[in-house]
Amino acid sequence: MKYFPVPFLLLFLLTACSKKESKQYTIGFSQCTGADNWRKTMQESMYRELSFSPEINFVMTDAGGQSEKQITQIEELIKQNVDLLIVSPNEAEPITPVVEKAYQNGIPVIILDRRTNSDQYTAYVGANNVEVGQIAGAYSNTLLKGNGKVIEISEKPGSSADIDRHKGFMENISRFPGIHLVAKLDGDWDKYSFEGPLTKLLKTNTDIDVIFCQNDRRALAAFKVCKNLGLEKKIRLIGVDGLTGANGGIDLVDKGILNATILYPTGGEEAIRTAIAILQKKPFKRENRLQITMIDSTNVRIMKLQSEKLVAQEQDIERRQEKIEEQRAISENQSIVIYTVSITLALALIFGAISFYSLRENRKINRRLEVQNHEISDQKNQIEQLAQSAEIENEAKLKFFTNISHEFRTPLTLILAPVEDILASEKIRDPLIKQELSLIRKNTLRLLRLVTQLMDFRKLGSHRMQVRAGEHNLVAFVKDSMVAFERIASKHKIDFQLITSEAEMMVWFDATMLDKVIFNLLSNAFKFTPDKGRVYLYLKTTSPDKVEITVEDNGIGMTESEVAHVFEVFYQAESNYKSLGSGLGLALSKELISLHQGTISVRSQPNKETAFTIELPLGNSHFQTDELRNEQVDDFSMVQNFELNEEIAPANLSAIGDMAVREQSVLIIEDNHDLVRLLEQKLQTSYQIFVANDGEEGLRLAFEHIPDLIVCDVMLPKKDGLSVASILKSDFRTSHIPVILLTARTTTEQQIEGIQTGVDAYITKPFNLLHVQEMIKTLLKNRSLLREHYTSELPTSPGTNPNKLDKKFITQFTAYIEEHYDNSELSVEDIGKDLGMSRVQLYRKVKALLGMSVNEYMQQVRLNKAKFLLRRDDLTVADIAYKVGFSSPTYFSTAFKGKYNQTPMEYKKS
């Protein structure tokens, strides 16, 4: 079976079904001018032309001769964002601003029939009203043979049609001295009538020969006035418009009521054709003049017959269009049916092909599945064998894990016992020795606690940890657990309270296990709560069979993702800038609470609060019989309490070494307080020490104090040590400072990464303190040798092996001094401002690199310049003093003698 015809069939159907969508346009038309029958004629011609363009949406408004209403309608069309605007104004002046607004908004504007007072339009369609007046004047002369009196009846006063027609009429009759314009009467369609003034004028002037009316409607009204006065045979009438139909201009001429009418086309068809050309980006004429014709008794019959025939043709066209629309609707319905049937047939063919193909594929798949089932069965047997082997190996690993944990406890005990004996001895009086022994004891207890947690996890994993639950007073138990943390709370001014409404809560639980849980929660709460924060414990009975313990703090909090993983083994939140320890505490706490058939949950908001809630069932029915014990609580919290209460008191620094002012300073950036104390203790006898506990604080202190050397840990909160080192080495204020990185990251790749930041030394933990001290001395000594090289000759230039940024700084600094040394008012503040540094930063940077202050360097440069100038005979000592920037010759002589052991004059003579 072949399937290739299906795509071709689909392609054919898609091509046949697709319809070319013409772009839709909206044309807005605002009409205000003309009589009702004239406006109707214009609209019919527009709609007739629009019938050939179904994509045009035509929106028409009629103001009925009211200019204010037309302005409002045009504003509304602008808001509707029409694509093109056609305006047929009645009055030019009031309509002009709103037409200009539409044009300036980017809407093409076509002015129809009467003009506005502006040239801001896209196209104009209409007859020449001046020419209308000229034709009327010429015809009047023909009737009067050069002598007679004429009355003119205008359109709306002030309209462009009225002005232009009157102008053309006067231009023509002014050439015939015998023809006189007796009066020009104004009319405004239906607002007021001119019959009264005309009657009065005809009674006064009985020798009127011609009345020129600017439209046929006024001409008919004038005829009625003449007939009432019996002058209809004497006075000849001329009208304008020449509309078809009853009482139209052509009909009135045919009846003999008017002597002539001037055919004035509406321009509706021409306006629509021009609009479509503009919208379709086709060429168009900006000025479209319509032809006008004089109709009198000589040609009225022909014009009337042509008009009637044209009307009949238009009606016939309309009937044909209706039929075409009916056929089009039928054709569209038939097309839809054909398309639907074709698509259905195509889909049936496609589905049939797919079904056949699926059937063949299913048979192939079934055969493959049978083969795979045999393979899976064989693999399952292999996996079972591997699982048994893995279980045996895992048991061996766990056994080794347990044994090694036990082995750790023995040496830890052997370390802890002698240290405690030595600390208890009265023979140890040196505060430094006591501080170091206390540090040993504290970290031994910490390591012992970690080993205990590891062993607990081993028991949980092997299901050998059994609950020994007894009935205890939970309130008293929690109070006892809180004692271990009261000293820390007092030291850091943390509000530490137990909040409960009950003095006694008798609950069944394993006291040893619950103490470990509460200790872990409180330890974390204090670790992440800032000074003057709060840590609250809440105890309450939530239901008749449940009790709730909540540990709440207002520390740094956790994100939603951290909360989701916080009880996972070895998980440590990345946003927590303090060490979380091993990551075992919370996971172990959850397992211990689960052994009590309870739950532990957490809610937290970053930088607001964190609350851990433990829910324990009341009674003992949830425990097995062998899990129940009714015995006294042991001293279960010794390890934890010792570790927490162990506050290493700082040694009495006044008794350590010579505390005289130290010239060199060292900045220590380390978040482990014990390590900071140890380094500070060893270094403070020789250096001034600054301490920062995180990367951001370290950068701030480095820029503020410009120390001689920086010791920085790699794993730091807020900003790690590698980033800190990179920033320090790329900033010319601190680029000269030697940096030592301390880290527990010992792999070669990690050390290379550290060295690539530009640090001067990379020391791994654990380290030898003597090695660190000697490294600091060596780096400072090398910096001193480099400084001596810089200052061996003045003015200086960078020598060998300096930091690139140090080279740049020295070059900038010396160039600046060379350029401004002759300015006696030059100050350190001015130099620092121009170099982008503070006064203190500039002083320390120059001191570190050149071994002298900024003022000392400037004076040496000035004296060197003066020494050279003293060799010249054309300068006096005073001239040289001022030339090199000294404020007075006396001061210059004193400084010169102090450096060269002779006065400037003695040097000049020698």
C-alpha cells in the first residue's frame, strides 16, 4: 500500500480552503453641508462606489448643517482611530482646527466640496466655486445684454462656497458697466428666511431683472416671492446644484420656473476612489477638480433624459448587486460544505493509514516486549544477587563506621580528662595558657558531640535505637534545658523566655532523646539570632490528646526552598552565613520525634522569624510495652551544656607583651571566633589587629584602615574569601597589601583557584601558627624591600616585580607631583581628591609603597628640583624657592640645609 498521495491531498485541501484575507480599513465621513436632497445624492454615490470594496468599513455622521455638532462628531471619529477621514464642512473657520488635529495625528484627511482655512489635508475633492460664480455672471450678461439690475442670494454667510461664488460672480459682471448688483441677501437654510427682505426689496426696486441664487432651493423660494408679487414673468432666476428628481434644479428648469441652473457635482464617488487609493498606497491627485455645467432651456431635455436613464441604470446595478450578494452567500455555503467533506475524507484516509501503521508497529513492539521481559527477568535475578551482596557490604561498612566512632571517643576522652585536670589546677595562672586550654576543651566537647550524633544515626539506621519513655513534667524539663543557654542570652542581650499558661504538664517521653532535640533547636536559634533579638519557647496543650512545643526566634530566617529541605541529612542552607555544623542535628531531631509518634515542622520568613514546632501525643498508649520506663531523668545534657557554657574569656591583654604603639597592622577576616582569638593572641604583640567576621565587613575595614597585611578565610559569610581577595587586588587603594588565604580546601585545583586571584600565600588548615607568623614577617619584609627600591631615586619609577596596579598608582602619583610640585598651596586633600582617594587612604597607600608620607615625598622632589636649578646663574635663591613650590625662601633654606648640610647659597657657590 502506498501513502504518498495523502500529503499531496492535504496540501491541496489546505490551499483550497485558505482564503486570502484582505486588510480591513475604516473610513470615517463627517457631513454638514448642503440640503437634504443634495446630501442624500452624495451619500448614494458614496455607497455605490463602496459596493466594489467590501473590505471598507464606512462610518458616516451627519451634523445637519450645525458646525458645533460636526466638530464633536469629528473628535469622536479621531478617538475611534479611523484609517481615513472624509470631511464635508458647512463653515470653513470653525471646522479648520479639528481637521488640522486629525491630520497632525497621522490620519489622512480628504476635504469634500467646501474647503477649510488651512492647507493641512491629504486631498481635496470638489468643484471650483469661483468658476460657478463666473458662469452665473456670464449667463446673467447673456440674459441682460449688458444692461440690467441683479440681486444675489447667498448660501450660509462666511462659508467658502459663499465667498468663492460671490467672488466669481462679481468678477464677471464688473466687466459690464450696465449691469448693477442691487443687493446681496444672506440665507442660512432653515435658520431664517430671506423671503421678507426679498419681498421688501422687490417692492422698492421694481426694475430688477435677474436673481442669482447660490442653490436651487433658494431659487425656488425666490420664484414663489416673485409669483406673489406678479413678477414671475419679468424676473429671470438662476440656481446652482442641478440635482435630479422632483423639484430638483433640472426639473425646475424644465418646468420654466428657473431660467438656468449650474450643475454642481457632489463628488461622493470621486472622494471614495481617492480614499481607497490613499489607503492602498497607490498614486492619487491632491487637488481633484470636478467639472460643472450650465443647464438652461437649450439642453435641459437632454440632461433630464440622461439623468433619468442614469437613475434607472443605478437601480438596475443595485438589483444586480443584490443578486450577486445572494449568489456569493450561496457559493460560500457550498464552499464550506465542500471543504468540510474534503477535510473529513482526508482525515478518514489519514486515520486509516495511521491505524494500519499502528497495528504493524504494535506487533513489532509486542515482539520486542517479549524479548525485553526475558532480559528484565534475568536482570532482576542479577539485581537481587547484587542487592544481597550490597547489603552484606553495607553492613560491613556500618559496622566499621560504628567501630571507628567508638574509637574516636576513647582518644577524645583521653584528651578531655587531662585538660580538665590542668584547668582545675591552681598552678596554671598564665591567662594565655588558660585561654588555649579552654579552647582545646571546648572543641574536644564539640567533636565528642558530633561523634555521638553519628553513633545515634547508626543506631537509627540499624533500628537499634529504642525509646525509653517515662512520665515527666514537661514544663520543668524544658526549664532545665534552658539553663544551658541563659549565659549566652545574657551576653548577647537576647530576650530568652518560656511562655506557658500551665505550671505542670505530665507527658510521656524519652528524656535523653527530647533533650537532644530541644538542644539542637535552641542551639540553631541562638546561632542565627542577632544581638538584642529574641528566642521564645511556647508550651501549650492543643487538644485533649496532644501537646505542642515551639521554639521561635527573630533571626535571619530561611527561604521556601531551604524550609523544604531543612530536615534532610547533611543539608546546609546556602543563605545561612554562619556555619551550620554537620547538618545532622535537624535530621536526627526529626527521627527522634518520629520514634515518639510525634511530628516536627517549621515555618520561616527570611529576615523575620523562624519557628520549629514539636507535637507530641499525650498518654502512653502510642508506645510499645517494652518502650515504657518509669525512672528518674539522668544527667542527659552534660556534653551539650559543657559545650555551650564554655565561654573562653579573653586574656588580659594589658599583661601580654609590650603594648606600645605598633606601626604595622594586620586585618583578620574569619568567621570562627575561636580561630580569631587564637590568631589575635599570637599576633597582637607585634601588630595592630583589626577583625572582621564576614567578607563585606572585611572589605569595609580594608578600605577604611589600609592595613599592612590581610589574613582571610576562604569560606566566609556574605562574600567568600576568593571574591574578597579578587576585589582587594583589583582596587589600586589596596592592591599593594599582601593577602594570605586560610582554608580547609586542600585539593590542588582549589589551591590554584586561590593563587589565581593574586593572593600572596595560600595556607591550608590545620596549620602551624609559627608558619603563619613567619609567612607574615616574610611578606612584610619583601614589601619593605620593594618600597626601598621605589624610593632609592627621586623622582621614582616602578621597578621590578611590583603589582601592576601598584605600578599604575606610583606612576600616577609621581606624575601628579611632577606636574604640581611648584604649587606652594598643594595639599594632601587636593592630591587625594584628584586621584580618587580619601586623605587617609592616600597617606597609607604612599606610606606602604614608598615608606614616607605624602608631604615628605613632595619636599624631597622639590629639593631635588632646587638642587638642579641652583646650578644655573640666572636664578636667585629666592626665585628658585618660589619656583619649586616653597612658600618662603627662609623655609626653603632651612629644609635644604637639613637635607644637604649646607645652605642653598653655599651649594650654589660650590
